[in-house]
Amino acid sequence: MTGHTEVTFDGFVHADGGTLCDGRGRPLVMRGVGLGNWLLPEGYMWGFPREAPQAPREIEALIAEL
């Protein structure tokens, strides 16, 4: 079968001091994107003036009132 790669277990990811390491003890680089709060609009995102609602709940309340 072409493209088949044998999978082996070399150990667990672990911390060595302040570094994350793979099962063989090599430094492990984690890459990703943080999407925390990406659905929570804030006033600066909408270009609201400072006296307008800024927090997500304040913006929701304003929309509900409208």
C-alpha cells in the first residue's frame, strides 16, 4: 500500500523545565490560532464613541432596546 506510514509510540508529550518536549525529549513547537471571544463584539470593533455601549452585554441591550 503506497503512502502508508508505520505509527510508533515514542512516549508522551511532557514538560522539561519550561519547555514542552515530545516523547523522545525533543522540543515540541505548538502552533495554532486563538479564537477566544471572537464572537463577542466590543464597542471599538464597531467604531462606537467612548460614551456609547462598549461591553458585549451593553451592545446586546442596546440592540434589544432598538
